[in-house]
Amino acid sequence: MTTPYPEGSVNAYLLLGNPVTLIDTGIWLDDSVRQIHQALMNVGLDWKDIDQIVVTHMHTDHTGGVHAIQREVDAPIFVHSGARFALQGGMAEFERVNAYFQDFFRACGAEGKVTRNHKYREQKWAGVHYVDDGDVIRAGSRDYQVLYVPGHSQTDICLWNEEAGDAFVGDHLLKDISANAFMEPPSPAQADRLKALLQYRSSMARTRALAFRTVYPGHGSPYVGHQSLIDARFQEHEERCEAILQHVQDGLSTIYEISSAMFPWLQGGAVFLGLSEIMGHMDLLVERSVVKVESNQGVLVYTAQS
Ligand SMILES: [Zn+2]
């Protein structure tokens, strides 16, 4: 389906058989929903034939169509249990997330320099089934193991059928775009800031060791060769770490300063992407004791370890 986002189009997959399963739902715009309907009709089906929906993660280009589709068919939705807060937390959760981002911007040294315009929108999904790592979802006459692979988001799951080697990976492993490790709030039960890139790397190390054959991604065509893709991503992390370290050695000390130096074209809300990217790699540099970090009135200040 088409999207107005830079990544271009987003995929949904229909698994025929029993139960007929839709994986991901595109964005909320009518056009996108119409494209799914057209694809259904192309295989002789209609909305009512969808038995269940699985969403690979809680990003709006994958979940946006849920409302419209549930108006047409009473199909349950499978989603990672981490989505519980967003789906059930209401206004209080919305405010908690906003407060988190204010703290995050402050930590980056970007207070007052980034705008984040998110309006409260109640998510009303019917028949939600929360899944966790190791669960099995029967879809299209096959059993798929749920792999929890946080990093790109906190709700990323892959569906894997070992026998066929088929893996539906959402945005965990994209071939044409290097997916961001988005900084998201920890769940209300967790106190500490999440280290999304470190999570992402351990999720990739895990899926690298699995015998995926055909990978069905959230964007772009299905492909084979997830291990070389993961190796290339790890290599990109090394290169980005080197570039960041150079800036730290040159005297830049906050996430915002480094992001502005490396991604000067990012404006408005998109600045967040740069901050998220730099923060993720900085976590890696700190973990490796290449860089050290101190907090100065809530602002994280980084210096090179001598
Ligand atoms: Zn996506």
C-alpha cells in the first residue's frame, strides 16, 4: 500500500488457508484500506473472509488500517503484549509518554529545540490477543512461532515457520532501508531509559542464528539472505560509531550538538530521528567504554575516554 512517508510503500500479507490471516494493515487513509480490499478481491475474498489480523509492531504505517478493517469484519488482532499500555492506558499513558519525551529532549540537550506534535487519539481495537516470545500463532494452515525482537520498536515481533523457513519480520529486518532503533519510553513498570540500539543488536544477533529462508519484510520485496543483511547493519553501526567518536573528540558533547553536525538537514519533528540515532550509538560507545557520560542537570554530557 502507498504511504505519504519517505519509506514509500508498506506491505501487508494475506495468508490463505485456515485461519485466513492478514499480517499488518497499512496506514489509516482510505486509499490504503481500499488497496487491501482490492487485493482481497483479486484472490476471490472479501473483508468477511479475514479470520484474524496480526500486527508486527505498533507503528502507524502497520496499524493504521485496524479501525477501518474492524468496521468491516469482526476479526481478532494479535499484537505483542508491550502494546497493552498504548492500547489500554488512555489519556494517562499519553501524558506519561509526553513527559518521557520532554525528559528525553532535555537529556539530549535539545530542550525547546524540537517540536513534537502528537494529538491524543483513542485506540479502540476489538478482540485484542496479546502475544509474547515463544507463543504460537496458527495462520494460513501453518503454525508460526512468535519471536520478540525489540529494537526498531518495543513491540516488534517476527512470525517464523521453521519447516518452511518463512519469516514475517515487520521492520525488524529491512533490506532497502536501514531501520531506526527508535527511542521509546520504557513500560510503566521499568524505571530506566531503554537502550534501543543495544536491544536491536541483540535481537539481530538472535535472528541471525535462525535458519530463515524467505524473509517477508514490512517494506520492500521479500528476500533471501538475512545474515549478510544483518552483517551489513552491524558494519554500519561501526561506521556511525566512528563518525560520532570523531565529533566527541572534536569537542561536541551533547546528543543534540552531534546530531545537528551530522544531520543538519533534519528539521522540526524529524530532529527526533537524528537524536534517536545518535543516542543509540552513544549507548554502544558507552557500553564499550570508548566514551563516558555524565549528567549535568538532566543533560547528558559525553567525553572520550582517554
Ligand atoms: Zn514500517
